[in-house]
Amino acid sequence: MDQKIIFFEDLGKQEYESTWNYQKTLFYNIIKKKKNHLSSQEGYLIFVENNHHVYTIGKNGKQEKNLLVSLDFLKHIHANLYQIDRGGDITYHGPGQLLAYPILDLNYFFKDIDKYLRQLEEVIIHFLWKNYGIQGLRKKGYTGVWVNHGKICAIGIRMSRWATMHGLAFNVNTDLQYFNYIIPCGISQNRKVTSLRKEHISFHEVKQKIKISFQEIFEVQLI
């Protein structure tokens, strides 16, 4: 069986809304082809780092419960709030955090949402263990990756006709104080969030190594 080819694009530092719109363009192109019974075998993996502070709330998120500060306070700290089209609750995106967005047609992988989420987790678990000897952990009933000091990777996706968008947010050297203003992902117990900051590694290095882990776990070639 031929190895699947995925187009990789590193957008560098961008504003959240422009990246969200770009994702939607690729996502809807795949869906349009599927509706017209055309081949949609192309897939994409986008890496991006937000250049400003953003909170996003998923379709079923509870802003009044899980956003712990006022909208005026968000303006004071120069943070924007977006209600977006993924699953999950509220999370933070900002400088020092890697956002990885696979835009795929799961018809060419496997038609199993739970398996897809577990494989996204496995990318980070594989990356942490292979490169730094850090054990990434799952928590029963939740999506994401934890280490001993707290949650290090949040995951939230959108899926339609087995096409995917959104993905994972991995804390490399993120300013964690911004998580103090929310209940991350709506998980009130063990709210602690952490990052790789203590490992003294470069953002570029992390991106290159996560690319390798993605290729291995999803059995694809990134070009």
C-alpha cells in the first residue's frame, strides 16, 4: 500500500482569525469535493504560533462558568475571545504554544472519531518519550495529554463528512499565567497546566520533532 502524502505548511506567527479562516478554506474544499463525489485524498498539516493572546470556546463551551474574568479584563490584558466551531470548552492560545491542525479526509485513514483523537494524543506522547524521556499520560474520560506537572497538550476538533479541522495545542514555552483566567477545557479538577519550558529547547526544534512523530503515528509522508 502506498504511503499517504500530506501537504505540510508552517505559517510561523499569525493572528488566530486569519489561520482559522485559512483552515476553513481547506476544510470546505475537501467537503465540496466529497459532495460532488470527487477524490479528496489530499490532506494538510498546518503548524502555527499565535502572535497574540486568544481564548477560544468550543460549540458546547460554558463561558459564564469557565471564563473566570470579565470581558473588560480580557481587553485590559489585550486578549481576544472567540466562539469557534470545534468541540470542547475553553482554552488559551498564545506565543510559545504550537498549534497543529491536521485537515484530513478520514475516509482515507479510518472512519473512527475516537481513534483519531487517540492518535493525536499519541503524536505528543510519542514525541515526549522519544526525545525527552518524558512520559505523556492520558486521563480516562478526557481528551489531551498530561505529564506529572499538569496538562501539556489540549485537543479539540471539528468533523463533517469525515473531514477534520482544528487539532492540538502544545505548550512549548507558553506564559502559563494566562490559564489562570479560565477553567481549561472545562475540567475543574486538577486544573494545573504545564509546558516544556524547563527543558530549554527551541520552538523550531519542537516543530521538527513533532513533524517526525506525526509521520510515524499517522503513517504518512509530509511534503
